Amino acid sequence: MNERSIATSVDAHNVSFTYPLGARPGIQGVSDVSFSVSPGQCLLITGDSGSGKSTVLKLINGLIPHFNPGELLGTITIIKDDQAFNPAEEPLSRAIEFSASVFQNPRTQFFTESVNAELAFGLENLGVDPKEIESRIQSAVELLGIKDLRGRRFKELSGGQLQTVACACALVSPGSLVLLDEPTSNLSMESIDILARVLHRLKELGTTIIIADHRLFFLKDIADQVIYLTQGKITRSFRAQEFYALDEPERKQLGLRSLHHVPLPASVPVPPTLENADPQRSGLELSNICFSYGAHEVLNIDHAFFPSREVTALIGPNGAGKTTLARIICGLASPKRGGSLRLNSKRVGAAARRHAAYMVMQDVGRQLFAATTEEEVTLGLAKKKRDHIDVNEILHRLDLAGMAQRHPQSLSGGQRQRLAIASAQAEQAAIYIFDEPTSGVGWRQLQSISALLRSLAASGAVVIVITHDHEFIQESVTRIIDMTDINKN
């Protein structure tokens, strides 16, 4: 990472943007937004899902209007060492000169298939000397603690590892303005701590930071100012000290996640081991589960048990094999010979598991296919089953009632997440797996997701939640399994 000393400021003046084309016809992104960020400051943008946070970042990096066309009013000015840029008027190819972005879904910003190639990609396109490129890459990966990911292909990495690589790409870039959209959505607490240290270091180097996030606690000593968006408008502005002093009633009224670190609950029980498991108890039992990507062993599990009628959190560091285990449970992958899975004491093969299980993926955009949000909830269900599903009630429970006729891909990241969860409820499966279901959601939506998961468990299902979100675990989980305890690889 180069030692940034270039001063960069951002000024937004009466900015409004409407999406009149493509998947988001006539949707107001932001309305009459104004703010200023001085060189070396950190601006935190927060608010409910769909409030316009990502739109603001896209306006700053030029993706709007170059990639996402629409009706744009007002101006955004970026001043870098006394040189003024208007992102809407500059070619998108110049964005890397003044800013670096970390997207909510890192897969959508990668141009190559491997970590090394992606880290070098931007600077290679600028014609930077290879020795300088390698020096910047080494500094970035050391700072983020991901030297072990060099040489790996993206298809081998977890969502959290991909998120960290995206952060490293931003550190490698020459810009002195860093934009981050929900950068903690798939990160473990250890990785969030590393990200916080990196942001501290960037501020020491004079980097200007604008970050949109629902998880707020880690920015307590980093943010300088906070803006709160409601339906595309800035409805509250705070100095950071004032924001982090909000009391609990006001925090919850604003729908904000916890302003302080939430530890793992100490009282949640651990599921039974092979030796003391009750053979009559219903649930999902795993024995001798081994799995490798080529020569790289990911899973080596002697035994694990996920009881029905409970919400079990599957936790562990990024890259521990949680998502791979979920794919095996759902029948999307098979363990090596000798491994077995039993549901309510009956052995279930891959085909049976695909029929019995439903998974909400980390990247929910890959599993939304219908033309409207309303249709998505029951997509793929037989007509007889659809007739018994109260779609409006499900959408209402997940705060999506006003989105029924929207195209699923026009929704914000958090709204798409909740739509995939709504589809899961309609499925009425025996096993549910939710992979980071609270990424991109605020406090109100966290509560509704927690209630839905508890109701699924109460219906008799096995409910497994892959999560790093301690606040969510406090609200919804009745059991915890740590991958570091069961995986011997």
C-alpha cells in the first residue's frame, strides 16, 4: 500500500437521482442530498435497507450515471490536490485515479479469476511499473493478514475471504478516496477487527473514507460524521461523538444496529456429541464428513448433530468450511466415500437432501428469478402448494409489502436478502440453511428475520444459520456449533 499523502475532499450539492430505465423504472434513488467530507475524514452513511446508501456511493465513484443511467440533478465534486473531478462528467475509466470502491457483493467487482491477478489488475491497466505493483500488493495483503490467499482462485474462497480481497484491491489502488459498501457483511469478528485497524491506518495516512454500513460498532473511533438516510433523503446528521451517544430507545426508533460490540452469548448450549446424543431425538446427524477442493482439504468432521425445533448457529472464521458444509447438507455437493447424513435417523442421499433442504445463499442474487417480488415468493412451487401460501402476509412480516410488484433485482441488497428468506418460508422444507441472512439489514429487519427463523424451528424444521453476527445470535439462536470444534482439517 502506497503511503497516501494526497488530500481529497468530496462535496455533494442538492443531488437527486431517479432510476427511469432497466430494472428500477421510476424509483427515486436519492433526493436533494447535500454533504461535505474534508480530506482525511470518515463519513458513515446509514439507514434502513433501500434508503439510498449504495446509490450515494455509486454517484461518487461514477457508476451512476455511466453504468446505471437515470435522471441526475445537482453536482458531486471531488477535489484531489486542487484538481476538481465531477464523476458524472469524467469517463468511468478515470474513477481509479481518484477513488477505490469495495462493493456490497465483491463478486460483482472482480474482473479476473484469481487473487494475484485481481490485486494487480487496476494498476496494470494504468501502466504502473511491475515492481511498484508488487510492492503495493505485499503491503496490502500484510496489512489485512491475507498472505495465505495469494495464488488462490476465487472459486475456492469463502464470501468473507472474497470481501477481504476486495478491501485489499482498494488499498492497492492509487486513489486517496476509499468507498466501502457494507464491507463487514460476510466478515468474522476477527476480520472486522482487522478492517477497523486498516481504516485507522488509512486515516493516519490522510485517506478520505466514505462507508455505508448497517453494522456500526466497529466505526466508533473511526467515523467523524454520520448521515442517516430515509427513503433517499438525509433526515438526520450527527457528529460521530453525538451519534455513538444515542440511548437505546432512540437507536431502536431509528432502526439502527448496536452501537457497541455485542459478545457471543455465554448461555447458549452446545449440541450433543456422538457419545451422549439421544438416538431418539429428531434432527440432522452427520458422520465422517470429508471434502476437498483438489488437494486442499476443507472438511474433516467426525460427527455433528443439528436438532430439529431449534435454531443452530454455525460459526467460525472466514474460510473454515461453513458454506461448503451447507452445500453438502443441501445435496449440492457430496462428501467423500464413507460419509453419511441422517435426517430423523433415516439415511438421506444427495437427491433426498435436495428435496428436503432449502438454502438461502450468501449471494442471494443468484437465486432470484421471477419477474416480480410477489411471484418470487412461490416460484417453483406446485399450484396446490401455492394456493395455501399467504404471500402478502409473508412480505409484510419481512417489511417488503410495498415491494410486491418490484423486480427482485431492482431491490437493495438487504431487501433481496429478505426476499430470499420469504421464499424459504413458503417452501415448507424439513431443513433450512441461511448463509449470512442478516448481511445488509438493519435492526428492525433483524428482528423480523429472527422471528421468522424461530417460527420455522417451532414448526419442526432443522434451522441452521451460518453467521458472524453476534447481535443476531443473541436475538434468535438456541444452539451454537463452532467449526473449529468439529472440523479437524
